[in-house]
Amino acid sequence: MHQRRRHALHGERGALAVELAVVFPVLLLLVWIGFQLAFVFLANRVALAAAEEGARSARSYAGSAAAGDTRAHRFLAQLDSNVLLQPQVHAYRTSERAGVVVEGQTQQLVPGLGMVLHVRRAVDGPVERFRGDLGP
């Protein structure tokens, strides 16, 4: 009986190395996907924050599309992060609405894979107006 158990264990020699060789790349891929998703999440947050800052300036009573564009660019420059690559800001203002659109690309964990993920966030709202005294 003892010899049979030893012979069975001898036949499984190296099985752990084979299992590890199969499981480890899958585990590494899952970790890589997790980090890449974190980069996408952070780039979305940066784009949204810049669009909100720009829209706040564009929507104000004395604001303009140029003010919104400038404020969004200033926000991105002050943040000075490499999370959102090649950011582009588009601000607009009509008589009724104003807003800012911020676009860019996310940072890649492994550059050169051709997996470019684009981020686009837009913030829009009504233009502030002075309406005077509306009464009691």
C-alpha cells in the first residue's frame, strides 16, 4: 500500500508547474484588465471635472464660450496628470444653453497594443440670466 502511494505521487511530479504555467497568464491578464479599467475610470473623472469647470464659466451671467474653453484648459493644466492624453476642449454658448465637451485618450498600461480607448464627457446647462424683481 505504501509503495503504491509513492508510485502515484511520482506520476504527478511536475503537475503544479504545469498548472501554474496555465493559471498565471490568465491571472496576469485579469490584473492587467483591472488596471486598464482603472485608467479609463480616472480619465473619465478628469474629463468630467474639466467639463464641469468649463461649463460653469461658460454658463455664468458674464461668461462666454471662450471663458469656458479657457477655464477647462486651465483646469487640465493645473491638474497636470497623464491620465487623460491629448485632451481636446470644445465650448459653446447659445442664447439659451452653454456647455463644454472634453475628449481625450486614456493612458495605456502596455503601449503599442493598438488598444486606444477614447473618453468623451459633456456638461450642458442653461445660461444664467438676470430676471429682475419678480415680486413678493
